[in-house]
Amino acid sequence: MKVKNIIDNCKHPLEIHKDHRGIICDIFYKKKISHVSYIKSYPNKIRGNHFHKKTTQIILITSGELEYWYKKVKSKKKAKMILLKSGDLLETPPCEIHALRTRKKINEFIVFSWGPRGGKDYEKDTYRVENIIE
């Protein structure tokens, strides 16, 4: 799992352009994306509790906060949690169990995927697990 904030930390190889109108920050450069999803989650809801064997996903938080719980597939350790906020960009590699929990407000995010995770293939690379959220 890797996380950075594109609003606070837009660095090479990405470019940032600032002027009196605001900011334009590259999110990706020369990446082949297989699928993009927009997800809106209502307060106090859980998503995920699964992993992907072949798919890498990148989550871009566009509003609200989101608890991201994660651990390696074969790990016997408890899952760890990181709190994501607007502008955070988080990468979920293959074979990382992940679960998401919203807090008291609606959360919105965009998921960029590389691998079989979109359209008719949505469930082909999804392996469900027991709840990892504490």
C-alpha cells in the first residue's frame, strides 16, 4: 500500500501547474488504465473485505474521509488502518486484502484499475474474505 496526497504533494514524475486561477496536477503519466469507477458511500458503511490476485487499484479520494484497512493475503497479523482524506491517492497492489469504512459523512472516490476489474470482468479477480475491520 502506497499513499500520497496530490493536493499537498504533487511531485516528479507528475507535474503541477499553479497560477492565479488555481492548480492543475497530473495524477498519472504514461499509465495504461484498464478501468475507472466512481464510488459514493453513505455514512458508516463498509465496502471491500476482499483482494485481487492480478489487479492493481488506485483510489483517489474526492470528498469526505475513508478508513482504509489492509493486510497481506497470508498474514496472520491484524489489519492496519490509514485514514484517507480528500486529495489522497492510495495504491492497492495485488494480494492485499482491503476493506473500506466511511465515517460520519458521505465519501466519494474514484478507482483506477490495471487488470481484470471492470465491466463484465468486475468479479473475475475478486476474492472475498471475512471482515478485517476492527
